[in-house]
Amino acid sequence: MRISTSQIYSQSLLQMNAALSDIAELNSMTSSQKKLNRPSDDPTGMGKVIELRAYNSALSGYSDNCTVCGEHLSLADEALSQASEQITAAKEVAEQGSTETYTAVQLQAMAIEMEGYLDSLMTIANTKFSAQDYVFGGDDSGEAPYEKGLGVTLPNDSLTRADFVSLTGELDSSIAVRFDSDGAVGTDELTYSYSTDYGETWTTATLAAGDTTLDLGAAQAELASGAAVTAADDDGNGTQFHLREAVVYTGSENAMSVAISESTDVDMNSVGGEIFGGVDGSTGLAYDGDNLFETISDCIVYLENGDYDGVADCLAKLGDAHENVETAAADIGARENKTTYIGSAISVVKSVTANNISGIEDADSAQLVVELEQANYVYEAVLSSSSDIIKMSLLNYI
């Protein structure tokens, strides 16, 4: 077999390029510390890496949700702990006011103290995580869930809250209202009286036949047409009510739910109406059940007007409302623990996934050094032998 000079040159260049290519590839691995720098390096391995990275990215999203959710729940838990302290203090005032051992002036001072607890609890109910992220506003968390409005205290069952169509105006203090005649609202001409100084003085007015709105000076109360009323007496019988300030819930009725794992969702915040009660802003009616805000608002009215039995009734309701808040706090704590546990588990899985990715695409630094030394040695050997071969001619044999 004849080997020409051109074949020798071509083969030498081929070997030099191959050796140099090996060095370049190893240098690239050394620089990036990865053995997979392009899909062609290992198509199967690169496919696995892409899948693992996508999975790891999903885990990162769940991990972030766990962090944010846990922070919201932690803040809500702390807020309800403060609320519990305020309710305990309010219960002490109600207990004092129900003993019939205090004067009217002292009871009114207690009412002022109770107003402070109401304002404090409203502030707690409007706790926000960030500038516009309220933890008790449900999934409509961009606005404060509670605001001041108007409500009614009903000392007997002659009327229900559903009998009130609308309450408008502004109050400096509660207004006591009583009817002085019998009849049907919107049908009969009725006389009524109202007092803005806790019953010390009364103003008499007339509700014309066909009219349904009571003019109470600075405020107005519209009753449902056809509502039956009876004349009130000094024993508390007959149709009467107190128009006073109320705490109105304007948030959502649904909590904001977030995914903290592929199969688990958790309510990140809570519906304030279920915890604190108040008046439903969409219906104008008080929330059923253990209604903290309405109970305290009623208690303030009874303290202002020296109604010991009314205060005693509110004391019992405050106990139930307190228990409802404690139950909500326990539920939030359970959600917080669940979020923490799942977040910890996700962190472990993320670490395992990252190690799997590293095992596929990361290079062994020590092995790279050895292989690079070997490649350099081979390249130098190829250069040396090629140089010796290429510089040979017939003169070497003469």
C-alpha cells in the first residue's frame, strides 16, 4: 500500500485537530464546570435536566406561596391574639355594668371605655399585611374590610332588623326612638318620639300616612311599608329601638385560597364577617350567630341608657363571641402549621431535585483536571510526532 506525502499531511492535521478539539471541549467544561453545555453533548441527559428544571421551577412557586401564606397567617394569628385580650377587657366592663351597683354617670363612662374597645377591635379587623393587602378581607383584600356605618339596637322583639330598609345620616351619640301610637308604617299616621340625650328629653314627631321614613334630626330611619308598631310604655313594652353607630363589613365572603403544593390549597386570609361579625354591607343586616361587633355596639347603648339587663345579656353573648374568635384563631394556627410543614417538605424535595440536576449536568472538577492534562499530553505528542514526520524528506535517507 502506497502512502503519499499528502496523505501523511492530511492524517497529521486530522489528528492534531482531534486532539485540539478534545482540549477545547475540556476547557469549556472547566470554565462552566458543567459537562452538558449544549444538547448535543448528551441529548438524553439534557432532556432529563429540562424536565427536572421544570419540576424544580414548579416547586419554587409552591415554596414562595408557602412563604407568603405563612406570613399572612402568622400576622392574622397575632392579630386575633390581640383581639382576644381586648375582648377579655370588654367582658370585664360588661360584667361591672350588669351588677346594678353603678350610677348612670358611671355607666356612661363605661360606655365610653367600651367604645374604645370597639374601635380597637375594628382596627385589628382591618389589619393589613402590606399597603393594600388586608388579612381579614377575604379574596377582596385590596380595601379595608370594615368601616363605620349605622345600625340599630332592639330592646325587644317588636321589630326585627329586616324591618329597617335603610339608615342614613351621622350620629354624635345614639338616638333612642319610641312610637307613641299603634298602626302600620306606610298606611297609618303615626306619632313617635326620639331622644339624643339618653332619654333625658324627647322630641315628638309625626310619620304621615304613606310615609315610611322617620326623621330623627341628624339621621333618618326608613322602615318597611306595612311594619306593625305599637305604643311604647315606661316598662319597655311596645315598639322602640336605638339608632347607633355600627361596624360594617364590606369585604368578600370568600377567603383567598392559594396552592401550596400540587394537591393542596390553603386559605391565605380569612373572612372577617365570620370572625368579628358586624353588619353585612351588601344586605344591611347583622350577621347571624356570635356577632362580636354588634354585641359590643348593643352593650354600649345599654350602658348609656342604664339598662342592666341588656348589659347582662350582652355579657353572655360576648362570651360566645370570644369563643368564636378563639376558634378562628385555632383554625388559622392549624393552617399556619400545615403551610410550614408542607413548605419544609418542598425544601427537601427541591434540594434532592437540585442534586439530581447537578449529578447529570455538573462536571467532576478533579476528573476534569486529569483529563485535561491527558489531553494536553496527547496534543503535544501529536504535534511532536507530526512535526517529525512532516519535516522528513528523501534527503534524510541519502
